[in-house]
Amino acid sequence: MDAYLRTARHLMGWVAQSPGNNGYFQPPQLTKPVVVLYLAHLEQEGLSLHHRARVKSSISNFAQFLIEEKRLLQRNPTRGIELPPIPLSALQELSQEQRFILRSLIKQTEDHRGAALFALGYWAGCRVSELSWLQMTHTHVGSRQGWLHVGHNGSKEREIDLLNEARKPLYAYLQATSDTARTYVFASQRGERLTEEGIYYWFRTLKAQGTRDQRESIEDLTFNDLRHDFSHRARDAGWSLEEVAYYFGDVTENGMQALQSAVLSTQTSRERLKHKLNNVKG
């Protein structure tokens, strides 16, 4: 909460000092071009890509508050703003304590949707946007095996197989929901799909259910850190950087060609990774 408030105050102060604002901040001033300039300012100040990604997430949550609670903003200004992929070496790896706390909180909540969201981040490395836009027609999950077609609007689209630890919670959630004709897998009470901001809000709510000591251990984590931790555990399990990039959808066309040439002609990259999935531990 302190980090969130610091970001909001710094943003409002920076906007207020911008030309033409006369030292005052008004919510309508928070537009997409302004956020782009603010993130560029942070980069010029030498702040890391990882920090700027966290700032962008905080701005998104702040904007959603102005939209839903205060009715002072009509559109989230962070929508459509893409930051460069964070290098693998810069991604945060969770401690064993943090992993234990998060998995314990998920078990305590007995929430099918929350368990599925967590599992797809922690055990499949899915992006928040991929979960928000995941469609029922792209979800192929049964009682024994499962795979997803993730990505939307042509962005990093790919097919990934699921570990049992990811498949089982998702299958349980799908079995527990009655609206099988819906378009999106993760629905919300406010719309046909759970938005990216809604997923971040759910994760903050999950963390808040911990004890004081638990909250201190996980307070700085975001949902994105689940994906980052999966990449570290995949590397520990023997995945190459190319295989991690392929599974995560970060491989370029040239990288894809190089990866394809490195595998046996009788196997696709997806098939090769399918055999390596079970080596990833939590």
C-alpha cells in the first residue's frame, strides 16, 4: 500500500508540474500520452524496466479506482502501453517462504476461480492479459490432460500444454461454473470478462488475507511475479533460454527458426517441452 501511494503521489505531482497545469492535478489530465511521457521520464531518471513495469501496474490500479469508485475518469490510460520484455536475469524469483505463503493462502480461500488464476500464473507462466482474454473455445482441459491457446489480437499467440498443477484447478473451476456458453473463461460480476485490473485487484485481496508476518513477506509481489518465478523454476528444471522463450511467447521469428532446427524432425517444439513440463517443481 505504501508503494502504491508513493507512486500515485509522485505521478500526481509530476502531472501537476507539467506545462499548463498550474501546479494542480485533475483526473482528466491522466491520459495515455501523459502516462507514456511519465514512464519515459522515469527511464531517463535511470529507473529500471522492472520498476517501470510496477509503476505502470500501480497507475493502472489508480486509474481503475478513479473510473469505478470516483467516476472521474472514463478510460484507463495505461491500456495499450507496452513496455519491452523484462530480461530473464532481471525477473524476480520468489523465495521458498513466499511460495509457501501464496500456495497456503490459495488453499485457505477455497475459491475455484482464484485457484485457477493462481495456477495458470504460477504453474504455466501466463500473462495477466492472456488470462483476461482467454476464451472458452481456446481452452481444452479435461480430467486427464489439457492445453490452451493463449495470446490475443495476434500478440504472442501460441499453444501451451499444462502441468497437472495448472490443469486440475482450471478443470475444477470450469466444472463449478454453469455458464458454459460464455465467451471468456474468467468472468466477473461487472462484465463478460475479468479485466487485467480485476486480476491485479484479486491478487492484492489474496495477499491481504495473510497474517501480519505473511503480508510483510509478500507485500511487494504482484501477479506478474508468478510468471517470472515460473521462468526461474523452468530454468532450474533444465529448460534452455530458447525453450523458456518459446513457451512464454517471447521468441522472435528468427529465434523460432533456430529453435525448430535444434529439435528432432519428428518432434515439434511444443512436443519436446511437453515432456519437460513435469520436471518443473514448485
